[in-house]
Amino acid sequence: MHDDTTAFVGLDVHKEAIAIAVADPGRAAVRYLGAVRPALTPLTKALAHLGPPQSLALVYEAGPCGYGLARRLLKLGYRCEVVAPGKIPHRPGERIKTDRRDALTLASFARSAELTPVLIPDERDEAMRDLARAREDAVRARLKARQQLKAMLLRHGHHYSGRIFWSAAHQRDLAKVSFPHPAQQIAFTEYRLAVTEADERVARLSAALREQAETWRLQPLLNALMTLRGLQFLTAAIVLAELGDLRRFPHPKQLMSFLGLVPSEYSSGLSRRLGPITKCGNAHIRRVLIEAAWSYRYPARLSRELQLRQQGQPKAVRDIAWKAQLRLCARYRRMQARGLHQNKTCIAIAREMAAFIWDIARHVPIAPAP
């Protein structure tokens, strides 16, 4: 926040109302102004009594109401930040939570610079994030539908003897299944239809994601990330849709911390104790990177598919991708030779993958956000 700030304003934003509290730069007590309707006009009317827009520092928590309010306030000249809810300090012993108290807390911590802002994506980047998350939701719904169908077959003793589930051979096997009672046959047919509809929904969203990525400002970086082993189109698209512009991370360790892939620590005196990863960052990226890390259990090689993905990419990017393969494949083997659990090994590989992603982003110019 700038030195010419005349007031720090905490906004507790909900779909029914916006609670407003103000903290003056001095040591005066934080004031509660009241609540207004969750619309821009009544909010700016209430803020007009506090001073010109450029002199106010507004903050509110990231939540289900999104970033639309912040973008509109920024266009009007206000200095608005959206802060991470999980990093707001909490006083020991607090057992009362109200909108009024939340607004007062935000204003107070904004004045003392104890809040951590998050990136406010532009509308296009947020639209790609919504599309990527819609596909993830569809994949989870498909998994649930498949589990329900398999559960019914298991209850009635139908076992598939093939190797790959949901393949063409598996679908032919399902077509031969029949039940003696009409009610059971109806239930089985409905389960199969649900799986088919879920497959079609995932396919539609995947195709839409590919189509929209063609005109995305981060599309050059998306293609560059696909040079890494384990980062095919859908994985790379999820990573970029969630991260946005990676240039906001000055060091790869900050990216690792943002993803929650660094170990927790509880040290005191001469003792140093490291625990499991913090998991305090973006869960979407953390999941896909850990899944991608499994591909490094095989020896380093340039497959035909990977060569096709690397065509047309700068030599610096291709060199980073090959360096990542050599290092991560060798590290995977060393960690397995030590007897480390596979899950821990994949987490360590995913953490280093984040560093290589950060390095590739430094070599790919991208258009600024509008």
C-alpha cells in the first residue's frame, strides 16, 4: 500500500451484504461503518465519505463471490487487494465470528501490513480457469458414475476378465450382461447411460478447452510446458489456468511454497523437525503434478509423442526439458533404491518439476493481460 493512503478499508463480502470497516493510518481504533447491499453503486457511495478512490486501500477475502468486485473497483481507481483467507492471522482464544468482526479484522491487519494478497486474474484467464475446473468436475462425476456401475455388477457376481476397464472390449462385455428381474435391468441400464453421458461431457469439455486455448494469451507458454515429460495438453492447461503468469514468482522456491509442496517444519532450539508437505497452496496443480511425476519412474528417453510436442520450441526450452528428464528420472531411481515410499518419491519429483516449469516460463515471452 502507498504512503498517501488516508484509510484502510476492510470489506467482508457476502452475497447478501458487504460489511465495511475503516482503519486510519494513525493509531486510532478501527471503525465499523455498517453493511450495504452487495452492489457497486451502494458500496462506492459509502466509500465516497472516506476520501477519493486513490487514497483508499481496500481489502477483502478471496471467496465464493469471486474477483469481479475487485476488478470493477480497480477500474474506478480504487486500490483493491484480494487476500488469502488461510493466511489471515487469528488471535488465540477467539470463539466469536461475525461479519462485523471480520471487517474490523481485515481493516486492522491491512493497516499493519499483515495480509497476503493473491493474484487477481483478468476475465479471460479466469474464464480458462473456470473451464479447466469444469472439466475436472466432470472427470470426478464420471469416476463416481463408473464406481456405481461397477458396484452393482460386483453385488451380483459379474466380473470383467479383461485387462482394461471402459475400453471397447469392456463395453462389449457390458452389453452382454442381463438381469433376471426387470427392475434390476432398468437400474443397470440407467447406470450405463449415466456413464455414457459422463464420457460425452468430459469429451465436450476437453474439446472446448483445446479450442479456447488456441486464442489464449498464455498459449505459447502452454506449448512450451508440454515439452516436459508428463505434462501433456490437459495437465499443462490446468497448471497454467490455475497459476496464470508465472513471472510473479521471483524464485522457484516461492512457487513450490505456493503449491504446498514444501515440507512443514517445527524447529526449536537445536532441534529441527520436518513434517509432511504443507498442502496450503493450490490443490488442483499439486494433484496434477504429483500424477505427472509418476512418468519419471521410467528411464529418460525422447518418445515419438514427446518429440512431436517439442517441435517448433526454442532450443533453450528443449534443453531444460531434457535436463529435467535426466535429473528427475535419476532421482526417482535413487529414492526408490533407498526404500522411500513411492508416494513420497512422487511428491519430491513434483516439487522439482515446479522449478523446471518456472525456468521454462522465464524463456517464453507472453502477452500482458489486457
